[in-house]
Amino acid sequence: MEPLVTIGIPVYNGGERLRRALDAILAQEYPNLEIIISDNASTDQSPTIIREFLSRREGARTVRQEQNIGASGNFEFLMREAHGKYFFWASCDDYWHPQFVSRNVAQLESAPEAGLALTGVDRIYDDFTPLDSVRFAGALDPSRASHWRAAMNCASGVPYHLGVYGLWRLDFMRRVFRGYPLFFAADRLFLCGVALATRFTYVDDPLYVRTVHRASTAARYSQEDLGVTYGNPLRHLKSAIIAPFYLVKFPAIPPMRRLLTPVVAVRFSMLMLRLMVLRTLWPRLRRFVPRSLRTAAKRALRWSRS
């Protein structure tokens, strides 16, 4: 029998995108699924959409939080409730191709040293306009990279942090995930620690479709702790300062690889400081800068968003 896979679906005001996400879960070809939905005190039509889904999927269950426990708390709650050998968080904004679970399970079954399976990602805006397709070819393939190289790639801006929504070995996930700390780009720094603690395996097909919202995270999560964090004008600086303290204490990193954490933290901090200049300081200062330098800065900003 195929190993059990738990799909944890954190929901907060998912709206019609939630319906699309749940339809994609129903369409998964993999047969042995545990589906758990945690509604984080939604105030829109999400509870109605969830009830409709439960009538279509026997055995799925839902928990409605009496009060909003924050995005990080909702993620952690779903992880604690899971019973599968493998686990993934299914964001209510996103959707997945029918083979997403089955192909990731096959990858992890064939790579016992790996704690996380990633796939290529198609990114779209919330109005369904295509943004880009994220693939990790050649030297960026995380399944071929050493622990050191994978961690440095992630700290340098390679979007391995999208792997948060990949397929995890649940026992490994429980060792390393303690909820997202409240600082900017915590998911990226978390994946830097994961890269030092375990190996990745990778499916080079865009089996996951990620929604990128045009509205800021601060605006969308204004009622949650995440919104406060992302609305802080000093968020990049805070992350740069926290990084070395966070990584040096990251669980499950073997002693020899733990010696690498200061260098990875410095690389991450440099990325945060560059983003602070480009995204926070530059918009305020650009009118005082010559056109040629503005053009160069625009190119750098475009790269930083990758």
C-alpha cells in the first residue's frame, strides 16, 4: 500500500481561490491521502466552500479556529494534526497538477536521505496573469547541490524557499519546524537551515502553481501578526541582524555542517541589506539620482525579485 500523505490546508479568507485549490486536491491521482483543513477564523464565504468540499470528499476533516491564531500558528497546528509519512501545506491561494503528490512521493521513496521534495513552479498573479516559471536546472538543481551549495544558493536569492510548499517527510519536518519566527523572509532563512540539515530531491516539471498577490503582504494580513511584520519599514534590517542567531540554533544540523552557519547567515544578511536599499531606500531617493544610475538600479531590483 502507498504511504499515507497528509495534506494540511491553512485557510484565511480564501474566497473563490479556495474553491480552485480544493478542486485541485480532489483531482490528485495519489490514492492514500489524509486531508485536514484549518480555517483560521475566516470572515468570508470560506466556511461555506469548506462544507461543500467535505460533502464531496469522504474522510476529510476540518477545524475552525475560534480566533485567528496567526498564519504561523495555523501552519504549526496542521503539522501537529498530521498522521502521514509525508506532509505538505496546500495554500488556499494555489493549485497543483494531478501528479504533484504521486511524483513527489516517488522521489522521496527513492531518496531516503532527502527530507524534502521540490518541483518546478509556475507563478501567476492573483488576476491569473502569468508571472514566470521557476525551474532549477544545472548548477541550481537542489538535488545535485551539496548542503553548502544549496544553503548558499538559497541565501543568495535562488527561490528554494518555494520548497516550503513541497512534500516533506513528516518526522523530519517536526524536528525542524517550530513555527515561523516573526521576521521578514523567515521562509527563506528556514530553507537555508533545512538545506544544511537534509538533502533535497527535485522534480523538474512545474507541478505547482503559486499565486503572487499584487497587494502587499502587510495589507493582506493586516489582521494578523504576519501583516505587522511585513509592514515594518525596518523589516530587512531586522532580518539581517537575526539571521546568525537563528541559523546557529537551527535543529537537526550535524556538528560539522553547523560550522557553516555563520557564512550562510552573512550571505543571507547581505541579501536583506541589498533588498532594503532597493525596495525601501531607493524609492525615496531615486528622484535625486541621475537617470543612468536609476536604470542600473532598476535592473538590480528586477533580479532581486527572482
